[in-house]
Amino acid sequence: MSDAKVSEGKGRDFLRQIIDRDLKTEKYGSVITRFPPEPNGYLHIGHAKSICINFGIANDYPKAKCHLRMDDSDPAKENYEYVESIKKDVKWLGFDWGDNLFFASDYFEKLYEYAEFLIKKDKAYVCSLCEEEIRKYRGTVTQSGKHSPYRDRPVEENLDLFRRMKAGEFKDGEHVLRAKIDMSSSNMKMRDPLLYRIRHAEHYRQGDKWCIYPLYDFTHGLSDYIEGVTHSICTLEFENNRELYDWILDECEIKEPRPHQYEFARLNVNYNVVSKRKLLDLVENNYVSGWDDPRMPTLSGMRRRGITPEAVRNFCESVGIAKANSIVDMAQFEHYIRDDLNRKVPRALAVLEPLKIIIENYPEKQEEFIKASYYPHDVPVEGSRDIPFSREIFIDRDDFMENPPKGYYRLCPGGEVRLRHAYIIKCEKVIKDPTGEIKELRCTYDPVTKSGADTSGKKIKGTIHWVSANHAENVEVKLYDRLFNVEFPETIEQGFNKDSLKIISNAYVEPAVAGSAPGSRFQFERLGYFYLDPVEYRQSKAVFNRIVTLRDSWSRAAKQELSPEKKLEKEVLQKPSEKVEFDISELATDIRKKFNRYNQDLEIHREEALTIARDENLSSLFEQTIAIYDNPKVIAGFISTEIARKLKEKAPEKFSVSSKDLAELVKLIDKEVISVKIAKEVLASVLKGQGSPAEIVEKQGLKQINDPAELEPVVERVIFNNPENVAEYKSGKTKLFGFFAGQVMKETNGRANPELLNKLLNKKLS
Ligand code: ATP
Ligand code: MG
């Protein structure tokens, strides 16, 4: 993995190492890179990597620049639509070429002059073999090639023919211009490669000014040189072209400092195709709605889907810059998409497949508005909205089951569930239509269970999302899945995922969501991240694209074939609750029971609950300890970390911590005799067999200082010894508070009661 943030030394990728060296030896005064797409299609995720590398380097070095160059020397498939899309996509990704937008086609005149220069040096000749013959003459990897019968044409004849080629005297394919290098070279690219060919075609920028066009190898290095590019970075398949790149610059007598080519590994992603040609196939054969279909791995498709440019950049950075080709798992990309959205987007309620509930004991004309935060606690963004609640609501159809399996915590006949941000409801009756299909549910709600003000003391295991039927807005939702359902599709027909688009025309969102601007993003709780499509935005009905699900259920499901029962159980139980990374339905029954008790009843973190539930020794220690002293959360904290770690190193029978010790330790924290930090040290000593917690605290003098009279002198001493910092603090550098606190902690071996310390420091410093 690369680490672009490391500014020096080994952590840098090989390209930056080369550039560091070249700047240090003053080979170049400053760095110029370029991103050189051919405008014959839209940019895709692979190009994003190249953009991030080239523009990323330019951003990293002082005075460095990155050019955006349209590599447009082939008239056949290029056009302005592509040029504009490329510019838009590069900008969207967050990069800026400034004044440095270039077109290789602007260099046609100069390139032509270089071609004549080579002919005059007898380093290039006009060859009149047909395409087929040229291929035959080239030989194979194991067999050297044969000289073309035209190879020894005199310079004058070559010059004359080449000028007449340019003047349009010949038909396509009649002649070509070739470099005169070495037909027996082990590098096939060096066997008299083609430099120019005749194409009577309209060029989108040059019109019919030219009927001969330079080929990639001839164009590329010279364009780099003309623009002053220093490091010409391309993908690995051009490794063999490097020799030719250098040969052309050599023979054109271009001296150092001049551009050099370096290669890195292409980005390939599974369950997808990363090639403009194949993407064009998808578009032209109507597999997708266009280059910007939200399923496409194009930048325009990703933008349309709602993926953020930050996510794409973070993903590209995570892939790193390597010299060996590899496949990157689509799940890795999805991880970065979620990771970025998770920190940014508001949470809201939506229902995809509505099932109506009538809350019978809620008064008919009543409604209320529940204030709810848009963001969870760990997202440092503020904001809230009012969610309407009323007698009729919708829930998602699969949050109800008539005959639920064990462990089903959502709604079922006679069962209770919490409505997110609202009340606990109980299902009293199931109403069916004549065909037996469930039409609606009749429920009751418990008025004292309102979220945040619940006085019922009820412990409810499931929470589901909902919307108020009379307030919610009807919207269309598009769910996307991977474009291909085989990992490495050979052909489109073979692998295209026909279920990659699912349209839900009858979804509902809470009113605050419906009124948001096109281009807004939300996490619909338990459903995924969604984007209000600005292109399909219609006055009558908003369209939401699902950007990504809340977690990756795909790769696992694809890897293991489950039995039908297991699959059902999984689908039913595995309703996402965002942070769960494991699947509780996969746990053995007794472990699952334990886990549920710890997590649901004792309110212990899922990860901690799982660690303890899974291990016999840990769970029995836990059970015994909470039987002695009732603070399961703190006890679980120690057991799932320090003790679990120790247990990995040591056999359980040699284990010297008892439930009594642990209970004692937690009691010492609760009584404020020691801080949690000190408790960890104490536990370490207990684990080493140095005695009981109370003994150790006593012996090592670890008692927390809770007495102001004892702490005050230490605080005063610290302040007295640091007069400069005090002055700075008083002049406004309040960040120094931490410095003083740290000093006091150091002086007291971490024993100062933090609250008391804060109070005293505040007093003394003001
Ligand atoms: P495709 O194979 O999709 O047709 P290309 O290589 O022909 O792509 P160009 O427009 O020539 O497309 O590419 C512009 C730049 O992007 C080149 O420097 C190329 O090396 C780079 N690039 C293209 N595909 C990838 C990829 N999958 N990973 C990294 N860089 C790529
Ligand atoms: Mg290509």
C-alpha cells in the first residue's frame, strides 16, 4: 500500500521516490506530469486511478503541474462530447489543470516535421506492404522478422512518397511510414514500428486538413517533450513501448532533460469491466441507459449514482501504486463509499415496500411531530427535523412475519417492537384480503414509551423504521446491484446481471426528505445510502438511487452456497443494523443466546458481547463476576480486552485473575479510589500474580488523589515551573490546558482525579 502522506523515505511509492531522486540530483527544476486520455469514450474507475496519481503528484510537489492532454491522433472514434465529459469528470474528481489543457492534434504540424527529420536521417521509410504482409514480416516472439522489400528505399524517394501521402494522393492502407530499427529485436515493438498511416477521415478538431495520422508511439513521447513533461506515467502494458519511446526521442535528437516513461499497474475491479470498448458495447447494445447509467463504473455513472469524489479518491489511494497487476475487490470500493457517506450524510426514515399499520388506540385526528437528530452521536454534524407521527403508518413488509423463526426481533402477531424515534407498538391483529395476502396490521401503542422519555422499563429487542402514512411522500427508488454476476466477465452476454436494476415505484419517505434539494444524500435507516437523482428529478415524483447498501452481504453470499433454510434464516435475521459486522444467525444457539443476553439485556457493546459469548472461559468469568458485583458494562470492558488478550498468551489454568479480583477492581473504580487508566495497570499486576487489586493499590500507592488539599500544591508547582506557557495560555492559547493537565498527571503518576484536576487548573489559570 502506498502512503502518499509520508513525505520522505521508504513509505513513498516508487514514482515519488523516482521524482524525489530526480529533483535532488537537479535533473529537472520542477515536475510536470500529464493525464492523456483519448477522447473516444467516458472515463472510468481505472482512469480515476491514473488521474489521482498524475494530479496527486502535481499537488505534492512545489511548482509541479499536471497537464490534461487529449491524446487525439486517431480520427475514427473521437469527438467533442467525450472531450467535454473528460473535463467535467476530472473536475468532479477534484483536480484542476489550470491553463494546461492540451490536444495532441495541435502538434500535428510539428510531428510531421519530426517525421521528415527521421526520413532525412534514413531512420524512417515508406513501406508499401499491406497490413497483412506487415504482420507476417514482423515474425513472432521466438522468430525474428524479415526486412520489408521497401526498407532500402532511398531517402529522396521516401521523402517524396511521404509528402504525397500527406497531399492525399494515395488511398487508405496503400503506404505507411515506419521507423527503421531492428527486425530481429527481441522487443516486438522495435521491429520497424509504424509511425504514420493514411486515413481519409474527418478529424473532430482538424476537419479534413490531414489524411495521414501519427500513431500512438510516435505521438506520445514527442507530445510529452513539446509540453515539457518530465515524468510520463502510464500503465504496465506500455512497458515494451518504453524502448521505442526513448528511441524516438534519441533519433529526433532531443537532449536531456527530457521526458521519461514509467509504468504502474492498471486498476482492475472484479464483477465489472474496465475498458472503454466494453463499456461502449454496454451503451450501444442498450444493456444500460447510457455512459452515466448509475451502474456503470464510469465517473459519470458514479456521480449520477451519488458516490462522492472523496470516496473515489480514497479508494484509489488505498489501492496504492504498484508495479504488478492485480484485481481489486469491488467490496473494497464499496467500503470507501460507505466510509465517506457515513461521516457526512443525514439519517432519515423511508419505507420501500409499505405495509400499513393502524394504531387503534391512537386518536383519529391526532398527530404529533417528533424532533429527531439527523446524525448519530459519532458524526460531528448538527441538525434535526420533525418527524410526523399519526394513527396510520407504513412499515416495510419484511419487518413483519406471521410465523417468525426463533431470534426474530421485528414485528409478529402478539409481539412488540420499537418504532425508531417513536413508540413501542404491539401487533394485535393481522388483516388479510380474500386471497390470504396480508393487507394491514392493527396495532396498539404504549404512550409512555416515547423514545428518549420512555418510563415503561420495557426491554425491546427490535427497532424498525416507519413513516406516517398521511404525511409521507410517495417516491420512486432504484436499487442497483453489480453489473456482472461473474467475477471476471469474458463477454457481456455471459456475465451481465439482469437483476442489476430494480425499480420500486411505490416507496415512501418522511416529509423532510421529500422536500430536499436534488442531489441530496441520505442514509435511509436500515436500508442503505440514497441519492436524490438530479437528472431524473421530476416535479411529480422524486427518484432516489441507492448508492450502496449498509454493508457487504454480497461477497459472502456469493462465496458460500447456503442451504435454503439457512438462507431464509439469514435473510430474516440479517436486517442491517449498521455497525454489525458479523452475522448472529451464524452463531451456535447457545452462544447466540448468551450474546443476545449480554448485548440486549445488559446493554454491552456488540463486539464485546461477542468476544465474551464466544469463549467459554471468558463467559464463565464474566457470569461469576457480575454475580458478585453488578456493573456488567465495565466488567465486560476488561474481560473483552485485557483479559481476552492475556488468555491468548496463557493457558486458562495458569490464569491468576479470579472473579473476586475483578469485582474488587471494578468496585475500586466505582468508588473513585482509582481511575480506569490506573485500573488497567493494577489488572496487569494482578495478572502477574502480584496480589489482589486492593493490595496492589495499597502497596504501590496508586490511590487516586481526590483531596484538593493534596492536589493543589502539585498544580501550583506545575504552574510556577512553566511561566512562559502560562503567559501564552493567558494570551489566548487555550490549547495549552492539556499541557498543564498532562504535567500534573505526570507528577502524580496518573493518580490525580481528572475532574478535580480540571477544576483546580481552571481556577489557578484564570
Ligand atoms: P481503455 O483500456 O479503457 O480503452 P485506455 O488506456 O485506452 O483505456 P486512455 O484514454 O488511453 O484509455 O487512457 C488514459 C490514461 O489512463 C492512460 O495513461 C492509461 O494508462 C490510464 N488508464 C486507463 N485505464 C486504466 C486502468 N484500468 N488503471 C489505471 N490507469 C488506466
Ligand atoms: Mg487503450
